[in-house]
Amino acid sequence: MGTEWGSRLRQWWSTPVARALLALLLMIAIGFVFSADGAFFRWSVHRDMLRQVSVFGILACGMTVVIISAGIDLSVSSLLALAAVTFAWLTMPHGWPALAAIPVVLAVGAVLGSISGVLVARMRIQPFIVTLAMMVFGRGLAKVISGGRKITNYVTDADGSSQVVDLPEIFGIIDSRVLWGNLSIVTIIFLACVLITWIVLSRLRLGRHIYAVGGNMEAARLSGVPVRLTLITAYALSGFFAAVAGICQAAQETHGDPETGMAYELDAIAMVVIGGTSLAGGKGSVILTLIGVLTIGYLQKILSLNAAPEATRLMLTGAIIICAVLFQRERE
Amino acid sequence: MSQCNLGEPWRVQMDADVRVAADRHANLRVIFKDAQNSSLTQRAQVEELVEQGVDVIIISPKEAAPLTRPVAEAYQRGIPVIILDRQVQGDQYTTFIGADNVRIGREAGKWIRETLGGQGKIVELKGLMTSTPGQDRNRGFLEGLELDGNPGLEIVFSGEMQWLEPNARGEMESALATNDEIDVVYAHNDPGAHGAWLAARAAGREEEIQFVGIDALPHEGQQYVQQGILDATFLYPTGGEEAIDLALAILRGEEVPKHVVLGTRLFTGETVAEGGRPIR
């Protein structure tokens, strides 16, 4: 009996989820030690960490899908900025209702993502190059739409006079909290994105195709997987999630900033990798990414609570990414 | 007018200031160039302006070293060169106009010390501390606060937000979580102060805290003051208007100073409508 449990435990311990969880628990334990005079034991600190990490987490959901397909998406940070600017532009100076603006913004993200997908799938350009180009293009487009400055509720009319309009209600709704102030809406949006990604990857045929294409594209093609369509859908999903993140970013900043989200794609990739999803493709899951997101979120929160200098933060973050990845590999 | 990077709102404002000042004089025509954050592009643009035979070059250089030579060559060919904000090496230019971040930080520190009456808990949200403006705004601030002579003042939290609003919000959440009492937030730029205000509002503590920023761009910091989000912001002047004034003086053949240090302006709820209160 005892040995059976023991072997089961050993078996569970060898799964990627268990190893990722252990890394997360270790991180939380570090938080208990460096608790900043007990601040770490208050739920509000965890709630704020979850809020701060949500936008990154939403990007990481799309990144997980693309990475499992053996690709990479560097454009998510720019598509986030583009979505933030477009959302602010439609709702504030143009006064669109939120219910009209949100689908348009999400569609913009999905369309630009699928353009990357087409270039990867049909033109056979490397994902790194395609999405690097889309990253530059998207940032440029965000600057064109915004005229290079933040789009705020300080609106200039056609006759040149400026006035402050009320911040659209939707901004306040997204940047609010539920459950008696204990959970941010953006965190719920993040968890919803995790759920959508989980359904796509684990419950839909599309998910099996994504794993197959990422594992071995030629084998997938021979066994009848629609490789091109699968890849295009993967990048479209990533663009879609980037747009979701952009709406959340705009709501939390109360404006659309064309410069926002610079280099967020690197954080998103780090979160996916720390969770244990391999950059080689074909393996991994969004649950791992969720754990990776929390691990980095806690790391950043602990460093921030203890007011660690930026240089220390950068070095520690780099070191911990390497440790986490080594830790993932050792027991494989 | 050779601008190093129109991707930054403050530099967009600099060009706008030059344009507004130049438009007051019918006999002035300004050619604007944007080097898009590349020293080599800017170098080529300076050379183009020389070839075009302009009367005065105004340049806000991206970096000192790569632009020193093209600027010197223009100067030696008899074209007056006005340098804005960032220096070049040596003295082969006509005049330099720049603001002093140490001084602005000092004014912010002094204002906070006086507003608090020498008694209070302060949060400092710093810009990139590997950048000169970040270091200067921190150094001047500490000088202005005079912590040694005011034992009642205390910096209870100091975080690096790297000029970025989302980071400032996260840092402020940490500050709020570790401190039950905060009287003033001093952020090295207005977006940082705005991010801090958003964090305080989410915690229901924005009324008990004063928020102070730097830069005071018309569409940004000044608006935040107008809306009652920030309590004070200090202008980081672009020098665009002064550059046109000096250009005219040079063209009239007058002697101009080699080095012009710009003052700042304080924007508070009372002074924002009249364009801020000049400090010295």
C-alpha cells in the first residue's frame, strides 16, 4: 500500500506540472521569508500581484499556442499597444459605445495575427522574422492612429478647442474589482483566457493539430492535418489575445499609449518557458504557463515589496529563468 | 531644426514650441527633420541642411560623440548652430540651451518640504536610474528635501518605475501595502505620478496623498493637475521658444551667451490656468 502511494507520488513528481508547481511554491516560500514586515501575508498584496501580471498572462496564453506550434510571436507587445490605442481612439474622441468598439479591436488583433500566420504558413518565412516585422509594423500603426501621443479623455474637437470628456464607463468596469474588492476584473479576464486556451489545446481537434504541427510538421502533413490553416489559426489566436490584453492595458492606464507594453513579448515568452513549455514546440500546456505567470509575478512582487534596486531585479530575474529551465530539464 | 526622435511626446512638444515661436515671425521658415532615434540619420540630416544653405541650424542631438563632427563642420562653415537639451563635445557650436534636472528635482523637493511643513512620509518613484535625468532628479530632490535638517521627513519607499506608468502603478501598490501612512508621492515624471494615483485610487487612499510629477506637458501633466489628479508638476522646458529667440538674435548679429540654462515652472491647481508660476 505504502509503496504504491510512493510510486504514484514519484510518478506525479515526474510530471511537468508538478515540477512547475514546486518552483512556484519555492517562490512563495521566498515571499514568506522576505515578507516586507508581513505585507506578503495580506491578500491585497496577492490581489495586486494578480492584477499586475494579468496583462502579461493574457499575452502568454497566445504565446503558448504559438510556441507549441513550434513558432514564436514577437509582435504581441505592439499589437497590445495598437489595440490599446484603437480602443481609446474609438471610445474617447469618437465616442463609440464599448460593445461596438471591443469587437472591432479584437478583430484588428486577430486579423493582424492571421496575417503573420499566413506569412509563416504560406510564404514559409521564419516565425521570428515575420513577427519581428509585424512588431515594427504594429508599433508604427499605433503611432499613426494616435498621432504619436497618448489618446486620453482630453479631446480636441474639429474646431481646435479642447475639452475633458468623461472617461467611458467601460474603462472603470475593466479596472475594477469584484468579490468585495478581492479580485480584479482583469485577473478574471486573464483566467478566462487561460480557460479558452485550455479548451482550444486540450478539447478541440484544433488543439491536437497544433501539437502535431509543432511536434513534426512533415508527419502532421502526411497524416492529413491542415497544417497551413492550423498555423494561421494559432497566430490569429495570439493576435486576438494581444488585443484583449491591449484593452485591459488601456483601461488600467485610462488612456491609449502608443508606447505602452514595450518588450512585454519577452516577459510573455519567459513566463511560457519558466512554466516548462519547450521552445522546440509540440509539447507544453497553458496550465504550465499559468504556473509560470504566477512564478514570475511573485518574483516581481517580492522584489518590489522589498524595494530591491532595478539592477538586482534584472540580474535575479535572469538567473531565476535559467534555474527554472534547468530545473525543468534535469528530471526529464 | 534637426530632432533626434519624434517618438517621444516631449520631443514632439519641442518641435511644436519651435513651430509656434517661428510662426510669430513671417520672415522665418523652419525645415523640420526627424532622425528617428538614429545618430547616423541625424548626422546625414545635418549635412543636408548645410548643403541646403540654411541660415541657422537648431539641433537636439541624439548622442554627443557621433554628432560632434557634423555640428563642428557646419559651425566652421559659418552656419550658427543652436544645440538643444543634449550636449555635443567641445565648443564648436554657437550656443547650448538646456534645462537642469538637478535644479528641477531640488525645486520639487523644496516644494514638498514646505507643503508638508517639514513633517511627513514620502514615496519616491524613480525613473531609469542608469539614465542621467533619473540620477539628477533624484539627487536634486534629496538636496531640496534637506532630510538632515528636517528629521520629521522620511522617504518610506523608493521604487524604480523606469519612466513607465504601469510599472509605477505596481511599485505604488507595493508602497501602499508596506506603508499605512503616506503623505506625498514624488515621481520623476508625470506618467509615473499618474500611475501612482491610479494605484492609490484603487486602494481608496488617493485623497490622503499628494502627487507630484515632473515634465508638465500640456496634454499630460498640466491636464492631470487641471483634473485634480496631480497636486503639482514641474515643467521640464523644451527650449523650443528660446531657440527661435536666440536664432533671431544671432541673425541680427547680436552676441549670444554660450550656455543658457532654462528655469522651470510650477503647475498647481491655482497656477495651471495661467500657464504655471515661473521659478527664477
